[in-house]
Amino acid sequence: MSRKIDTSDQFIEFYKKKGDYLVELSENHYMNKEYKKCLELLSQAYSMYEKGGVLDLAEKTKQKFAEIKQKHFK
């Protein structure tokens, strides 16, 4: 009889860390004026935060994405 191991907490932590990493990476691209790549990374970070259920960070990321898009892609 096999027991199912609950890994949900580990996945949540993974998605949050991945999201954090992508946001940090996007900031480097922003400083280098690579706005398109920055938006791409923020979009990926948003998805990671959503998957991990970290909705406050997902919302902040979404706002940052909107601000950069508004400022540099009118």
C-alpha cells in the first residue's frame, strides 16, 4: 500500500521563490532599458505567484507590469 506524500507546501514555496527570482531578473533588465524583456519576466513571475497562491505579490507584479507598459509602450 503506497502513501501519497503531500508536497503542496513545497510547491507553493517553489513558485514563490521562482517568482521572486523572475522579478529580480526583470529589475536588471529594466535598469538596462530592456523593457520588453522586463515585461516578459514580470508576466512569468505573475504566473508563478498565481500558481503558488501568493496573491499579494501577484497583484504587485501586475501593477509593476502595467506601470512599465504605460510608461515605455504608449
